Amino acid sequence: MIHSRVHVSDLREHVSRTVSVYGWVNTLRLQSTMQFVIVRDSTGMVQVTHKRNDGPVEAQLEALTPESAVKITGRVVDAAQVKLGGLEIVPEAVEVLNPAATPLPIDEHTGLEQRMDWRFLDVRRRPATQLMFAVQTTLEQGMREYAYAQGATEMHTPKLMGTASESGAEVFKLDYFNGSAYLAQSPQFFKQMAISAGVDKVFEIGPVFRAEPSFTSRHATEFTGVDVELAWIDGIEDVMAFEEQMLAHAIAKVADAHGEAIAERFGVEVTVPTTPFPRVTMAEAQKILRESGWDRAGGKEDLDPEGERSISAHIKEATGHEFVFITHYPVGIRPFYHMRPADNPSVTWSFDLLWKGLEVTTGAQREHRYDVLLKQAAEKGMSPEPMRDYLNAFRYGCPPHGGLGMGLGRVLMVLLGLDSIREASFLFRGPNRLTP
């Protein structure tokens, strides 16, 4: 008789019936008269309890190793003394689908780098990591839902480029037939072309490549970017409003679907942010920080990680809000295509979004006037020739527009209170890691 697969989380509905559970051997306790095996599937764990009787099941259980993939067929029994859901399975047949070699290369005491070497086992053995991917799925779904509801078009832009994008720094160069190509640092130029192509609102969730030799807990050489570009805007405020609403919608969805599990597994309370988020100009942020002793020499144009954490803490204390937009970044630390206010050309219509002290987004109103773009590129010492295709997008009636780029891994990191971006991706890529 064939018994259909039942997930561990649904066993309560099958008490007194014979079912098949598919999963991995989590732990074995093989005693003189009893054999206990904890089996784990993606939904939970169940105890398999067998009284030794010299039968085939005893031999099969005796031969099991931790993490072997098994199919256990047996009767579901109420067992109040069992901590795992007050249930156990009394096995009638045990099938080893794939035995695990022993000993395992990692255990609960293994450090992060070695766990990364065996990431498939690391993820499989830690339900919290499984939950993280479920949260990521819900988060992305929430962002897409909001973007679709606003009439946005999802685009897929090339990751191979003929010229180095933006400044030419921090790009990966690769052989391309008889020449060279570069991996896209950002879909920036392509999404602006889509605006010029008459697509009013554009978004993309896709890979971004940065050749930064950074070894921090928040940098990766390949990560997933959430990019948005909006046409016919009245100003930068339209872009910030879109982002805060999108994040509030997505975080509410995560809280609803996974709030309890996140509290249990990560010890983090998911708070749905109220909108609008606080906004502070870069000049105001620096004034506040310098009053409390940050950058006493007064040499910093940008906020360093310590400054970002401090201003976030200040805003949290003053407003109760975990998010803050830092706006009006100086021209010197922003790209040539950021628009500048007519009455204050030393700054840009741009922002970074900080969440609990970590920068998760950079955004701006773009300069859409061809002559101004040429002038601003020249000021930064850039030659227009390699950017000819990009610049052409502004010669034939490109509307005012602005957008943002968000790091999905960083959002997950803050949402779940993770220590490192390495934990927020399935297979991390950094200066020293191209495997597995």
C-alpha cells in the first residue's frame, strides 16, 4: 500500500493513521531496548520511536547516520511525553534514500567562514536560515505588489556592458570575444533609457556587481539590487514617498506572514514603519553629529558608518522612527547625473535611506537636460564619448525622472538583526570568496 507524503507540521491531523514522512535524520539515540530518531523536514521535526525486536526496522535504524535522507513509514501516535508536538511515529518501514557520510564537516560550533564552505548543509541544518529565505520571498513579493499597484513595469536590463558604467571605478572587466566587456555596477543607465523609452515607472530586482575590495560585514561583490525609476516627477519627494510606501507595505507583509517565527528564531520584533519617514539634510545631520563630537576636525563630506549609526540613534530618540532619509548630498560625493537645485548648486537632489544606522538605499532626481548633463560630466573630468549611448537618451525629449537603488541583503540584515551580509545571501560573493 502506498502512503502519501505528509509534512511534519500536518501530522496532528493524521493521528492513528499510517503515513510516510520524508526528511533528514536530525539526531539518533540508539539505546539498549529503544531506538529514537528525530527526523526533520522543511516544516519541523518529529520523533520516531522503535522498540528493539531484531526485525528489519531495527537494523535499518541502527545503520542510519546524521543528515541521511530517509523515508519513514509508520503510525502517528499521541505521546504527551514527547516534547516535539506531543506526537511520535512508530515505524513500519525505513527507506534510506541517500545515506550521509560521517562525520559531518560542520557542527553547531563551526565558525562562519567554514559554514560558508558547506553552505548547503549550513542552511539545511538551521531552521532560522530556512526562515530567512521565506522572509526574503515575502519581502520581494511585497515590494513587487506595491510597484505593480503603482503601475510599474518590471524590466530586465543587461548585466554585460560595453563601457564601464558610471565612474569607471569598481567594475569587473572580462574578455568578450575579441574585446572587453564589463559587469554592470547598477542598472542605472538602462532604467533611465527605459524612462526615455516612454515607460513611466520602471523597477528591477536583479544582480549588481561591485569590484570593491571591501571586507566589511555589509559589502559583497555580487548582490541583489532593488531598482526603481519614476518618470514625470515633480521632485525628489516623489521618489522618497514611493520608497517609504513600498517598504512599509513589504514589511507589513513580512510581519503578518512571519512575525511570530522571526521573534522566536531571531529574537527580533518586526515593527511596521509609519510614513512619512523623517528627513534630515546632510548639512543638518553633520551639524547634529559634530555637536556630539563626531568628526571634530570637520574634514568629512560624507557620513562614515559611525556617523550613520549616530544620526540614526539621534532620530530614533527624537522621533521614535527607525528609518531616516539623509538628503541634499554635496556635489563632490555624488555622480554627475544627479540634479542640482538651481538656488544651491553645491548640493544635489539626492538621498540615502538609513535603517537602524545602516545605509540600505541611495536615490536621486536625475538630470534630464542634455546640455546640463554634458556640463556636469565635464566638471567631473569625464569624457562624453564612452557615454554616447547614455547621453543620446536625453537628446529627444526625456521627461524629469528620479529613482533609487536598494540592497536586498542589507534590508534583510536589518530586518532580522543579522551580524553580516554573508548570512543574508544563499551563496555569498566577496573579494576572497568565489565558491561554492
